[in-house]
Amino acid sequence: MTSVDDLLELLILDHVSDHTFTGISSSIGSPQVFGGQVLAQAANAAYRTVDKARILHSLHAYFLEAGDLKIPIDYKVDILRDGGSFSVRRVTASQKDSIIFIMAASFHQKESGYSHQQSMKSGLKQPEELLSWTDILHQYNDYLPSGLKAFFEIDRPIDFKPTVIGNPLERKDLPPYNDVWFKLKGDVGNLDLATKQQILTYISDYNILVSAMNPHASKAHWGNIQSASLDHSMWFFRDFDFTDWLLFSIESPNAHAARGFARGNIFTRDGKLVASVAQEGLMRPKS
């Protein structure tokens, strides 16, 4: 995938029956289906059963089994509630006879009310001052570990620019946070809010567990641990657009018992809080 059009082709599911949809997978460099893809496809399925006046405000999901990249994923939507202001859906994703993922999603009609938000970090480098993953690949190609190099070589519809680039050859523990600017590739001018939320859901599974790995970087790296997303929650607050860079500001309060927990906020460049994300992931040392 190289642009937002390719991403939308992946995320917009085929309609099978009343509340059942199916989709295919695309690799991001892992042998299993990317969790963000399943999250976003499930959000697409749920949205297809909800009144268009209602907007996704939260989702809560569990990854039950690793998905097979070669097998289509079926999404079944159960209508749990359509109230005066809120609609709730449950989405079950399966391959063959195995359930690989479940998600609850809640939708809310637009209302006015009180408003406040946490501020974005100050003093961060702007995207124009930073290297993207592609820039890092080109500039440091001969020095990157083979696994990281192969990951950066995958074509993606998103540019990522971390505010701090750690040296993968220098085994040193780092602070438990991670700030990454990101921007879609291609024409993003005519996306509605529902579509933008589905794309943001896809992106939210990138980078988040890095902050949980950072404090253990002297010993742990992606080559010597077994990692996987276990659960994922997301809350959507405000409309936004993808024509400029957004910031995913992530921290990890805890890692213990082979699990790492991370949470983050997504901001527009001018500091508007768009969404919050929380995830616990497997961080099991390989013997």
C-alpha cells in the first residue's frame, strides 16, 4: 500500500448479508494480520449498521488469536442497543471456525456540552525538522539490524516521524514514552468523519508498545521477545483532518508479568486533542 486510496480499499469491507461483512488482509511486515487492520475493519462493519447521524465515540477490543494473512476475515455485527442518543454494536471477527477478535463500539448523536482537554507537549520538534522511517532507511541503511531494515522497507500509506530516534545498536534503557508525528500519503481532502476515524483506528496500533519496550531496551528488543496486541481501547473526541501532520504522544505506566501497558493521546499540530488510545500487549521474553 502506498496511499490513502490503497488503505481505504483494504478497510472498506464487502457486504455479505444483513450484518455480516468480509475483508482481506495486507502485511505490514509481520507474519500475522496487523491488529490495527482488524480494529479498523471492525469499525467499518459496525458503522455500516448505524444511523449516519451517529458518530463513533469509543471502542474496546480483544485480540483472541493471531490472524492468517492468506484467509479472508468475516465480521459479524450484533445490534445491542439503539437508544435515544447512543447505539452500541458488538463485532466478532473470525477466520474459518475460529473467532480471532471481538469488539464493542458505541456511537453517539452529535450534542453540545462542556469542553476541556489536556494540552499537547511543548517544545517538541516539528515534522519538517525530523526524519521519516523512509529517510532513516535511506540514510542508515547499512547500519540497521536486518529485522528493522525489512520493516522499514515495507510500503505504507502513512509517513511516520519519531521526535527521537534511538540507536538500535546501542543497548540502553530509555524513558517510557514515545512521540511520533504521522501523515497520510495521497489525496485526503474529501474524507468524512466516519472514514477518518476508521483510518485513525488503523494507525493507532502503530508505535504504541514502543513506549513499554523503551525502559528495557538494554536487554529486550523485537527480535528476542514474543509480542502481540492483547486488547485495545480508543475514544474519539473531536473532528480533524489529515491534510497536516498529527502527533501520537504515548507513555507506558507499567510493564509486568510479560505484559506491557501503554496509553496515548493524538493531537492536531495546533494542539487539538482528537482521540485517546490505551493498549496492553504481550512482551514475553523468548527462552
